[in-house]
Amino acid sequence: MFVSGPVSSANDRPARAAILHADLDSFYASVEQRDDPRLRGRPVIVGSGVVLAASYEAKAFGVRTPMNARQALRLCPHAIVVPPRMSAYSAASKAVFAIFRDTTPEVEGISIDEAFLDVSGLWRIAGTPVEIARRLRVRVRDEVGLPISIGVARTKFLAKVASAVSKPYGLLEVPPDRELEFLHPLPVERLWGVGAVTARELRERGITRVGQLAELGPGPLSAALGPGAGRHLHALAWARDPRRVETGKRRRSIGAQRALGRRARTDAEIEAYLYGLADRLGHRLRAGDRVCRTVVLRLRFDDFARATRSHTLAEATDSGEAIAGAARTLLAAALPTIRERGLTLVGLSLTNLEHAATVQLTLPLEPRAESTLDSTLDALRDRFGAGTVTRAALLGRGEGVSVPILPD
């Protein structure tokens, strides 16, 4: 751990490192190992056709998400494969978030297994951020039985990087006067926004470390990656991140996806899965009294390459039928590529979300769900559970695994 030493900040942020990023380690796999003592210390893979999660014992052999299960077992043939138990993961997440909120009211959930916590106001009553982080790790381990890693830093970005570097079951503080000393030796992949494609472009230019990217300057970066990405990455490379921990903020997008495995799927099967995803997302919109304007189709091919296509609707909607119609149009354009390359995952995301009541003041929304098939599905799902009611097109195929999510 770096030695703490508060200094003045050039980013108009508190000089002290008081933002925590708490991230549960190999969450699904850790829950399985917690609940079944026979799995502890052994390589565990959660999932069947596709790896949803892997324990650190399996990761040591190169197993990663979302790797095909056959490939994972070739890498780690003695791994134990277990089916996902989403209800167990959801319960564990709720218990951990209760501890987060008991630690500080300033909690921003990122996913079901990670969150930012602002503890800047707790110095006098709870001690330093590092002391708070230590107690938090112990509570999560003792009360929920799960390992968690925590990064402590002045900004959200650095706190997240610190937690990742500290894994597994680590705690790392990045003092403000040593931020660049910590950040610049790291590989460029540690920067938010640097995926496989961007990393490859940077490495082709001889840029492998964050410090090299920082010295390149925003101009050359913008020329190579585009103005938006160039400015973004240059700011992060110099530890500039003005974002604050936000509580009570609603999601700007929601999504659902279906892993398909490596077996070839017919056009009709893929379309049926899209209908199931659209129904699921429409239900979430109506439950949150929200509407969407943009539908995004996400595909992952057999070679693990990805593609994204989007369509903006003429009017905002919460209708599963309208969402499915837009998704079907996007799928039709992608089918030639799917037939050529194979498909292992299909997903839908809804963006440009707004509160339904606000939109109704300015736009003539289509009739609400109460008079449609959606209302019937909503009522039945609320009464009997999401997996008990489905479209006829999905009979025998199921709706896929519903990954637990934070509230919308």
C-alpha cells in the first residue's frame, strides 16, 4: 500500500483519498464456493455453454468470461462446472449492499457486485478511509461470507483501478501525491475505454503503458483514436476524473442478453430469443414507469468479435412489441453476417430513457400497457415469476438466464 499524504488537487476534487471502489471477487464463483464446502480451493466454472464466472483457481489456468465452456475445460480439465443460481447471487448482493449503506449513505451501485462509496464526511466519526475500508472487508467476509477487494483514491477512476490491481481480497490506497507513480507504469488496458481494438491500435504505435500514452499528448491521440476518445484517455492518463459519487441516480440504459453457446441457431430461433429479451425489457420499463427511444442490438460472434447496431424510434415507448419490432429490423440486416460467422450471444439494450409522465406531457404516447398483451404478461409474471410465463415461440427454448441486476 502506498503511504498516504494529502496534497492540494489540480482537479477541483478533495485532496484526500476518500472514494472507495468495492468489488466482490469472482462473485458468482465465490458464492458457489461459500455455499458448497467441496468447491473451496478448487477451480470452479459457473455456466454451461458459456463461462459466466470462474474462480481464481480456474483463472490461474487461463479461464475467462465469456469463454466457451469447451475451451475452458480444455484449459482446465479438472474444473468443476456448476449451473448458475441467480437467486443466490441476488440475495448475496442485497446483503453486501446493506453493509455498504450501513457504512455510508453515499453509495453508487455500478453492478450487483461493485459500488463506489464516498467516505469523505466520516473522518471524525469513523476514522480514515483506509480504516473504513478494512472494516468493510471484514464485515463482508464475516457477515456474507464473501471476499471483496477495495481501492481507495481521490477519484472514482483511480479507486476502481486500485481495487482491480489489489485483487484478490486486497486493499490498496493511492495517495494523491503518488497517483501518477501508481498509474503510469500500468498497461494501457487499465484505462476505461481501452478495449481490445483500442489496445491493439495503441500497441501498434508502441504505446503499451499509461505513462507513454500520457506523454503522447491529446493531439496525436485524437488523430489516432478520434477527438472524443483522445481527450478522454489523455485526461485519465493524467488522473483527471471530476465525477462524483452519485446516489439515487437512475440508469441511463437497461439491457438483457442471451448466451447461445456454439451450436448453430436458425433465424427463427434467434428471432424468438429477441422477443423474449424485448418482453423482459418492456416489463422493466413499465415497472419503473419509464420509456425508451433507442433500441440497441448487441451480437457476439463465434470468433468472439462483437457488433452493435441501433435504431431510434419515432416515439418513445414501453411496449415489448415495439421494442421487438425494432430489434427484428436490426437483426434482419445482421443475418448475413451471423450465417457466415456464427452467433454465441444476442443482447438488447434500451437507451435514451425518460420518465413516462414527463414524455406524456410533450408526446402522444401509444396506449399504455394496461390494454395490451404486455399488461397480461406483467400481471402473470408478477404473480408467478418471470420464468413461468413466456411466448409460445420460446416454448422448449426458455428465456435464458436472467442475470441479477441493480434496481433501475
